[in-house]
Amino acid sequence: MLQQTTVQAVLPYYDRFLRRFPDLAALARARLSSVLAAWSGLGYYRRARHLHAAARRIRDLHQGGFPRRFEEILALPGIGRYTAGAIASIAFGQRRPVLDGNVARVLSRHLGLRGDPRTAANTGRLWDEASSWVESSTSPGDLNQALMELGATLCTPALPACGRCPVAATCAARRAGLQLAIPPPRRRREQIVLPLRLALIERHGHILMRRRDGTGLMDGMWELPELDRRSQLATGDDIRSEEEPLQVDRLEPFTSFRHTITYRRLKVEVFRATLLAEPCGRDYRWVTTTRVRRLPASSMVAKALRKLTDGRGA
């Protein structure tokens, strides 16, 4: 959950998730839709899919016990070298290095490493350096956590607190006065603004929902149907979907808001609409407003329905 997400944002989800799935067996037994529903609002839903798949693999291949061998940890869905190293060192005391963004910044400055730390050559050198630190440590888990915490609290991208840093005396960047230049600022991906028109269609206390699929973004999640049915939300391109557009009438503005998904800034407009023809396919479902909260859906759905559930809808 902490990948790409702050601790403050994660905490309430973490508590609720563990109440819903208190152990690995419960998570492995659950349907993916239930796991996605419990994850709804956190974003980056691929993490939830990987977590669910990893639980099932541990159940099926490791008799329900978390593997201790590094290669077996690394083979689990969603776990790369950094996460495997963190688990192996912190949980099992193994001398395995970690290299996340914070650790890479600490080690780049300590080495005085110029250039982008994400290039193949610099990444290899940083992994070697992290390995040498952990190999000489009597408590590799504590060391790795300390490096991560150092980067998060003192050796920050802007205004590093060098006067309080425990390794400032041996930091090459500080000696050269380059702690603000190393590593160089990461070039941010340019944000794009996309319009999105959604239909709020009600019938006998139910709302028409559509399951997203085939876009590569939030697939399997439920949403209010798009009026234009374009794939631009996933690709940034204005490409028509092969699916027939929803046939509606009497569009009345209901609410509007802004929503951000990674580099996409969505200008969302929600319209009350009257359905002219029943939509085809199993990806459409009539759902009560209470049931909507239990579906795997992004926080965009909650924003769209907030006015309705607050009783302020026209």
C-alpha cells in the first residue's frame, strides 16, 4: 500500500483491509472483486491484483507459509528486487540490500555520484554500494530501514538537513557542496487535461454501472458509464471504442469536479440521463446506491455520487 502512497493516506485503508482479510488464507480465499473493493480509493489497483495473486501462489506453492528463500520471494507477483530485499532483511534478517528512491538519493550523495541514478550504470553502482553496506552490518534489517528513513526525513530532495545527518562527515556531495545538485531533479511527466462526461442513470432506486475493461487503466473497476465511450482516459488519445455508445436522452447537468489519475487531470461532468435502449453485455449492471460502496470502484465514483447521497441531487 505504501508504494506511491503516503503513510497518512494508507493508514485507514490498512486497518480496514486487515479487518476484512486478517490473514493470508482469508486473502487467498477472497474473490478479486472483493479485494479490489477493499482497495477502492487507494489507486494503482495493480498492487491489489498482485497482492491477491501472491497470496494464492503462497497458498498453492508454499503450503500457506511465506517463503524465506530470496529467489522464491522475488518470484511472487508484484515483488521486485527492492521489495524482496526489504522483506528478506527486515523479516528474516538476511543480508539483502534495498534500493528505493530514498536510499538511492542517500547513497548517490554519499558517493558523490553525478548524473541520473536511474541509468543502468548508476543503478548498478548504487546496488553494489547498498550491498557493501548491508554485508558489513550486524543487523541488515535495521540498516535498510535506517537508510530508507534517513532519505525520507533528513536527506530529502530539497533542503537536506546535513547538520543532523549521522553520515555527513563521510558524504562526498556535502564536502563538494553539491548536496542540492545530487541527484539531479527528476523530469516530471507533463500533465494532460482530459474531459470526461459520465451518465447518471437511475431506475427504481438503482444506478447503471459499467465495468471497465480493455483499457489498461483501472480494468475490472466499476464506474458510471461514459457518454462518449472513448479510450482517451487510458491512452491520452481520442480513439473511439469498438463498443456501441450508450443510447441516452434528456441530458441534464448534475455535478462536475476535477480528478487526477497519475499524470491525467480529468475535468469530469456528470449528467442525469434517460436510457433509450438497454445496454448490451455483462459489463453493465443495475446497482443500488448502498451496493455501489461495496463494488470495486475508484474514488471518482464516490465524488460523482456524493451530491446524490447527500440528498442534494436535483
